[in-house]
Amino acid sequence: MLKKVCISIIFLLVCLSFAVTYSQAATYHVLSAWCVDSGKHLDWKGSSQYLSYFNTGVNTWNNYKSGVIRADGAFTVNDVTISDVSDLDGNTVALTSITAPFGNGHGTGTIQFATSKMNKLSSLKKTIVCTHEIGHALGLSENNDNGTNVIMYNDITYNTSNNVLHSQDKLNYDYMYNNKY
Ligand SMILES: [Zn+2]
């Protein structure tokens, strides 16, 4: 039984020689690196057995700001690649890592799903995991300060978001969209 399941990029951050650190902006829960390009698009590719959940996650964000997240095509440059792995360290269910040239700004990313843990989750929780990880690719950080019904609340066991964007998710996305991409 998984007692506590984290969906987090924290584990990777400590391993990176180039530091991807959290923003110092106190009022926003955002990262200093993101996968959205300067054209304000997040173009993804890859494969996963959770693709239907991932697409639902894409729609959750795109229903708020349309056309930002797109499947890679012949004329797009890849920003993030999704894949499945058998397991990830510790309690990590899914992992978003972003490689930015100087540790901040736009970078390319990967989203990995640990099948051993994902397969134990309900369909709703699988969807929330996908939406949450996409949030990291958008440059949002963990947000455990505003209740468990925030998409970016990082413990999937207790995440009560129902895959609905919280005002805090929107606030932080707005900040990134209007100031960073
Ligand atoms: Zn997370």
C-alpha cells in the first residue's frame, strides 16, 4: 500500500548540477524553468499507456487558455516528451524534469510515469497526475499552501481537485503566461 504518494520534481532538482530552483516570488507558486516556448506553445510528443488521461489533462489546461498545449507536428519544435517507466524513486508517481540552458527560462522537458504506482490509482487520480505534471511543464511549482483541491497540491493520495483547475492554479498560470513565456 502506498501511504503517501508524491508527484514532484523536487527529487530531481537536488540531483541537477544546474540548479532549477523555485521562484523567489512569494505570492506565486512557480518554477524558474518551464517548457512553454516563446510562441506561448507547449508542444509534446512521446507515448504512454496513460495517453487518454494525459489528453484529458491537456484539455483541462487548454479549456482555460486555448491552443497552448499541442501535440507535436511536422512543423513544431518539441518542448516536452512523455514516457512510461517501471518505477521512480521513493514515492514518486510521475516526474517532470526540465533542462534549461542556464537553469532557468525555457527548456526542454520530460514527463515520466511510473507504471508500478500509476496502475494502482483510480482513473480520476491518474488524470490528476497528468494534469499536475503538465502544470510543472507550464512552469508551476508544487502548491500545498492553498488546500488539497489545488491541481498543484503534490500528494496524489490526498489531492481532492477532481481535475478541476483551482483559482490558484489559474493565478499562477496567468502569471507565467503574461510574464515569463
Ligand atoms: Zn508535483
